[in-house]
Amino acid sequence: MDKYREKMIKHNADDIIFESGHYHYFNSHKTFICDESLGWRPRVDMYESGDNLVVVVDLPFIDQCKLEFSFGDDRIVIRGLRDQIGCDKKRHYHKMEIDFGPFERLISLPVKIDIETIKQSYKKGFLIITASKEKYIKGEQ
């Protein structure tokens, strides 16, 4: 298993523990050292507009050359990295709400898309992916 997958598994396990209420960074007056290798999950909006399916991913401060995509007719996978701002790799945090580090987001699509029509743009911190919905001929599926 590669290091990226190991980090994502650790991050997902940490999320489950955190949501269960047994793991609180800010429960006490103590602070913690943040491990930037944990990863995060960007937010996604998806909607249909006419013959198109549009996926909008909230990715502020992402270097576009650090994004990877894979497309299927019923899914999109986006992988990337948002670097930590500043030069110190380990910091003594008192509050931490901004996510950074590696991420992977699998987006299941509600309709099949024509992969040949995929268009991408990055505007004001949002990745916008547009593709034509696949058209079915009667009797074929």
C-alpha cells in the first residue's frame, strides 16, 4: 500500500473517532501539534443544467499542477495537495479550522456522462467540471 493511501486511511479513521465524541483536540486547555499529513475532504456541489452535469469543487489555494483526475461515465476522482501556508512544518496550534495536505475525493455521478465532453476550469478557488449527460438510444442501455 502506498504512503498516500495509508495517510487517507488514517485520516478517515481519525474522522470516525472524532465524530464519535471520543477524540477532542480542544477539550482541554492544552494545545496540540498538527500533523499536516492527515488530509481533508473538499466540499462539492453538483447540479444538472440542460443537457449538462456540473460539478463544483471548493479548492481554494490549490496549485492546479498538483491536481490529478480520473473520469468514468458514472464517477469522477480528484486527488491533490494543498500546501500549508508558511514555512514551519510543525506548529503549536491554539485553533485550527483550515484544512491542508493531501486529499482524494470520489464523486459518484447521478447520471452517466460523455467523457469526451468534459471541460474543466478553475475560478476564484472553485474547480468547475462540466460534461454532457450521456444520451441513450431507445432499446439500448
